[in-house]
Amino acid sequence: MTSSSSDTTALFAPLIAEIRALYGPGPIPLHRPVLEGPERRWLVECIDSTFVSSVGPRVMEFEERVAVFTGARFAVATVNGTAALHVALHLAGVTADSEVLTQALDFVATCNAVRYAQAWPVFVDVDRDTLSLSPLALAAFLDRHAERRADGVYNRASGRRLAACVPMHTFGLPGRIEAIVAICDHWGIPVVEDAAESLGS
Ligand SMILES: Cc1ncc(COP(=O)(O)O)c(C=O)c1O
């Protein structure tokens, strides 16, 4: 960021005023789940059927419907988003002491999953309009710091392997995923898309 904090305050003042007009003074909830109509019925149905764990007809139906919706061959339900990322990072080849590129504005679960894989997050800036990983910042980072070696791409500054990139779609705003994938393909870095905030976007 090149702007000073007073520039930043002025920049966001109209947005803050608009949000305050909606919510009034005091804490603003990041998200408040609304469970009514079919959602409430299906939750009650799960409780009544006792299928409240990792198996049951609704789990399989969820996996099938997510696969169809996303165009993937398979979908696997996990206990939460952190576990899904943890598994995906392993499958992408993230190993202990490697690095994972991700974005500076994020929910902590992404970094938790990186640390569960015993790797290190490397933070790259986001775009102001999408709030998601900036392809320009990513390309600039890789051009400046990345080095191809026989067994992968390395961060010259840290000496660690850049094992994966995890962009995230913030608050349901789709990020510039095609550009990010093109940059990572160019470097041979696998992409794990953190869509925890964006299913349906
Ligand atoms: C960007 C992001 N990644 C991952 C997660 C997964 O979190 P959890 O393990 O709580 O399901 C979340 C949850 O909100 C998230 O916002």
C-alpha cells in the first residue's frame, strides 16, 4: 500500500457512513445465518433421522449436487472448510517447510490449513475491486522472487519451495481466477481454490 492511513480513512469514509446508516452504532455482524423454510425443514429432518454425522442420504446428495453444480467429476464432503483445504493441500503436493502463496486479506482458516500441512503462508496483496488475490501482485511477486529448479519453483528470498497457491473469493465476490490459474500454470504451481465464502457466486 502506498497510501497513508489518513488517505485510507478518507477513501473509505463514504462506505463506512453507508454501512453505519444501515446498522447504526455498535458491532456489525460479519454474517448472521438465516435458517428458515426448506433449510430449517431439512435440518429438523436430519435430527429426526439421526443422520447428523459423516454418513447419510443427505451427505451423498450434497456431494452429487455440488459435483453437478461445479462441473467436477467428484465432490467429497468434509467436516469443515479447514479440513477440505488441508486435504487439498496434501493432494496438491504441499509438504513440510514448503510455502503456499495466499492473499493478505483472508479468513484465518486458509492459513490454519497451510500450517496444519506444516507449510508456510506467503501473503500477496488483493485487488481493491474484488478483495481477492491480485493477479498483478502475484505475477510481480513470482517475477521478482521465484526461481525454477529441477524439483520445483523456489522462493529465492527464503530458499523454500513454492508448493501451491490458494486464492480465495472474498465474501462471495468472485476473484480473477482465470488470470491467477494462467500465471500459476506458467510457473507450474498448483492452484487450490478456497471457495468457502463463494459457493454459488
Ligand atoms: C476463506 C475461508 N476459508 C476457509 C474457511 C473454512 O472455515 P471452517 O473450517 O470454519 O469451515 C472459511 C470459513 O468461513 C473461510 O471464510
